[in-house]
Amino acid sequence: MLSGWRGLFIGLSIAGPTLVVLGWFIDVMFLSSMGGALFGASLGVIVGRFSTEDLTEDLKQLVREGVKDSFVSDEEQLGSYRKNWHLYHVTQMDGKWCWRHTRIDFSNSKTPGRLTSETFLLNQAGNPKYYTVEAGIRDSRFILFLKAKGAYKEPTLTYVFPRAGEGVDDSHLGVVFLVSWDGKHVISRTIVSSYPLEGHTEMGTLPADKARKIDQQWWERAWPSIPPPFAKIPLR
């Protein structure tokens, strides 16, 4: 149902042409002039009001769609992150702890304020399990979310790289919250890098020798940022 002002101006827009036609038929130019003025004024107001409201609503809809279930960041901080990344993390598979590798490409992610992509992790049989990827920046924290596609109920893998935003290195260490391939909830080690660590580019589990070197790198760079176990911290 039209609101009062819309009904009024639409009525005037109809009356205007009617007066123009009537004035022309009975040869009364005053009616034609008045009808033309009414039509022009009402049309201008209607177009202005409708256009403004439609534009405002379109913008609101665009914003709602852009931020719904998404991680929005300051666009100025994202420029150096729109590239291909090598992502490594420790997980448990068939009772054994291992470093695993995947790639995430943000070079085609063009939406302002957002980093999105897709990737996959290889399961025990070597088959890909696909994930949607979303990432962003909060201060110096670079944060990645991997959400399993399809009917999987797996909690979102969450990677936090605390100092990535400082722009010092091309690789950044952090922690990841995940459910291992053995079904255990784990807080584990992770590194994201713009180049392959130890020259390893294959997807999946790293060979033991390269895994040991990468694990040593993580611990050396993490210390002394990682505190000792809680029981050894003096309480106050």
C-alpha cells in the first residue's frame, strides 16, 4: 500500500497530463500550462524520492551481503596478503603427529576488505577434502578460517599468526585450533609462508627430515614468546 506522500504525488502526476490534454481539447492554454507544471513538479519529486530510497536500500543490501558471516578488514592492510601462501601445521593422523602442507591463493580475491579462497587437505587415503577460506587482519594479527565444504560437521579450523601484520618476514608462525584426523581437539603449531619451507611444495604430509627442520624453526622463533607450562608459572 502506498504511503500518503507517494499517493499524493502519483495522483498529481496523473492529474497533470489530464489537465494538459483537457486544455488542448477545449483550447484553454491556462489548463494546459497548469497541468504541465503539476506533472513536471510531481515527476521530479517522485523520481528524486524513489531514486534516493532505492539507492539507499541497494547500498544497505550490498553492505548486508558483504559483511554477512564474513571477516572484514581494513583494505589498506590487505594488499600484501593477496597472493599465494604455503600453509603448514601439525596434526595427528593414524596416531602419529606430523607436519602437513596445503596452499591458499588469495591473488584472485578482489572484494574490498575481504580475503577469500578455497583449498583442500588430503585425508588418510590421499583424497582431497575441500574447504572455503576466509582471512583478515586485526592490528598485527593475521587470522585464517578454513570451513569444510559439504555435509561435514567439522569445526572451523582457526589459524592465528600474532605478528604477521608487522611486515617483517615472508613467513609467520602461529597457532591453529583444529580437530585432528584422529578426531581430537588440538591447539597446534602452524606456519604460513609466501615461499615453500625447506623447498617442500607437495600437498599433504611432509617427510620426517623436513618436518623436523620446520618444527625446530617454529620453536626457535617462538621462544621466548611461548611461556612455560602453566604449572611452572609463579602465581600471584
